Amino acid sequence: MSVNSLKYNEIIQLLSISNTTLIAVSKTKPIEDLQEMYALGQRDFGENYVQELVDKEAKLPKDIHWHFIGHLQSNKVKYIAPFVHLIHGVDSLKLLQEINKQALKNNRTIDCLLQLHIAEEETKFGLDQSEIEAIKLILPTLHNIRILGFMGMASFSENMVKVKREFIHLKNEFDLFKIWTNQNPMDATSNGISILSMGMSGDYQLAIECGSTMVRIGSLLFGARDYNK
């Protein structure tokens, strides 16, 4: 088997204690690997590339929850709007408006997470505080999206003190946004702010300690990726 079933069961057992959801990050991995993971009971899969997600969705069981976790371009939203379960990386107001537009066309309400820029690396995408405030102003007009929480990517670093600081910052912003939505109820947040998506293969345990409710794990489950494929 290409999938590390022992590691999968170990992670699932740990996450069940903290009531944390596992997103199996399956980007670049073949259909067969996803089928193995599906057979183990996994239903939430994360993809970074639109075309790859569309291709896999067409070939795999329809009870899979597909999470788009990469940087999403506005002109590609239309391809995943009919079926995507959760869009993690909403990093601009323009993108949020396009998701709302495509959700309306598909007679859907699409669940989204706002991606905050928490890493010290400039290469990471994400919203800053002024952009969050701008989104707050326009949320009442977006009736076909639901904001369910935040997503963030910590610095790619072995310095766990720095990573923890970034996770704590994201958790604090998440808590503040949750308070704001409770004080300003609207259709766009009717399900409540409940998802904090942070933590990957190298730091997911620390992320859980800092309050993560959803972790995105790939290499621990599927092995290293071969981008040449």
C-alpha cells in the first residue's frame, strides 16, 4: 500500500481526543492512493490545484468532502463551485465576491474560511487586518457564502517557538472574529464560526494544542510528493 495506514490510524486516534477534523492532503497523488485512504474511512480530502481537483472529483465517490486548500484564482472558481465542500484559502475580497457569484449560479451556498497572513514569510498568502475589516462591511450583501472560520499557514521553520506564536495569534484573531459575528448576526455566518484550520504534517500537534479544529496532513499519510508527475 502507498498509504501509511498505521500512521493514519494513529493520527485519527489523536484527533478524536481533541475533536479535530483531518483533511488528507492528496495533491499530486494518484487516484489509487485516494481510494486506499477512502477504504480506511477517510472522507475529507484537500487539493491545491483546480484541474486536479475537478479530475479527481469526477472519478471518486460522491460522498467525499472536497476541500480546496491552495491559492485560488478568481477565474477558476467556476470549475469547483458546483461541488466544493469548503474553500480554505479566501485571501481577498475580490475572490470572496466571485465565490458568492458562482455559488448563486449553482444555486448553492458555499462554505469558506478566511485565510489570514500569520507567517513571517512574505511568500505566504493571506489577509491583513484592514482587509478583514473591509470584508466585514460587505458580508451582509453576500448571501451565497458562509464564513465558518479562519485558516492560516505558519512559517516553514524548525523554530517551534515562532510557529507557536503565529498559531496563537491566529487563534486570538479567530476568537475576536467569533465575538464580532455573535454581535452582528447575518445569513453569511448563520452556521457559526467554528473552524480554525491550522497545522500540517510537521506541526499539527502544536496546532491542536493552540486550538486548531482542522489539520491538513499530506506527507505523513501519503509519503513525499513527486511534483514531476
